[in-house]
Amino acid sequence: MVAKEGIVVNQIAFKESSVIVHVYGSDGLVSLLVHGAKKWQSPHRRIVEPITAIRYHATGKNLLTLTDADILEDFDGLKNDLERGLAASHVLELTQRHAEGDLDHAKLYPFLTNVLRQIEKSPRYDLYATMFELKFYFLLGVQPALRGCVVCKATEDLRLSVSAGGAVCPDHRRPDAVYGEDVLLAASRLYHHDIKNPLVWDFDEATDATLRRFVDDYTAYHLHLLTKSRQLWMGLPKR
């Protein structure tokens, strides 16, 4: 039996003491039945916690049953920090909602794992959540045009338009092209950043906030989605 790896996205109660967990890995999203996981003495109590990276064995055909598992990373820094935890849950919820589509899971899974690590430890964890979304758009085929006008490829005096799908020049402006070149540059910096390298960030707080608003608007418009985690994150008081 070959061991699989994945990140527990969420769990659903099943009967009195069992749960069904959704685990995302390089093969996509898998549902696992874990017998007795809610019992206090169960060895699987911590394994089924959301935002936990595990290595597991399972048997069955339709609904797989977990037979054995080990924790690879517990991500306690995400579980013990409300804001970081919501940022992590946000990217996991986005992944789960689109995991049934034609995604390159073998590429997305390690990237998702690295994003969670950065959200856990980076002072600018929020930027890594935004970075995930901008790169996730590419895998979904709805990435915004950032190098030139989405209509004519012009590169001067650009603004970002949600409805147009990215940058637009003065000749192709839309009423929603309210995001200026500072936001375009910030979005491009995150989109093209290699997560293996340190992130150098020299934009001000106003640009950060506007970039986040653009990404939220873009996700709502093109993916028809505002995750529950993001709604809770948005409702937190500013530090």
C-alpha cells in the first residue's frame, strides 16, 4: 500500500464518534473516513485537525477509510493565531472549492504547502495569501493581464480593471479601472515572485490595502466567491 501525503482542509462529523476529512494533495482532493476520531483516546484526534499536513494509508473504493497516518507538519502557528489561521483557511477554502476542476495538483500542492509555511512564519503573512490568489488565477485560467493592456497590449499609463481582466490603457478604460499603476506594480511583484526567495516589499499601507481590495473584487467577479474565512478575516479590527 503506497503512502499518500496531503493537507487536511476540513472535517465533517460522521455518526457518533467518527469524522470524514477532506485532504488535499498532489492527486487532488480526497475524502477519508476516520473511525473513532472524536474519541478522547483516539490516536487520530490531532491528525484530523484542519491545517495539518499528514502522510497516510487508506483502503476502500468509494469512500476511503484511513488505516494509518503520521503528522508531517502540525502548523501550530496557524492554529494558535486567529489572523494567520484565517489567512490559511482562506487559501485552503479556495483550493477546495476548485479542486474538482482541471488543476495541476502536482504543481499546486507543494506551492500551497510553502504558502502555508510563509503565512505561519512571515511578518507579512497577508502578502503570501494574496500571492497565492494571484498565482492560483493562472492555474484556473483567469489570471489578470499585468504586463500590458488586455485589449491592445499597450504598456503606458495602465490601470487595473476587474471586469476587463487586468490592465487597460487610456483607450480602453472602463468605469471600474480605479486601480492605479502602484497597485499594478504591487500585483505584478507578487505574481512573479519565486516563493523560495525572500520577499522584498517597499509599497505603503495604502497600496497594500488597495491591492487587497482588487484581489477580493477580482475573486468575487471571476470566481463568484468570497470565502467564509475571508469574510471573517475582513471583519477583524485593524491592528
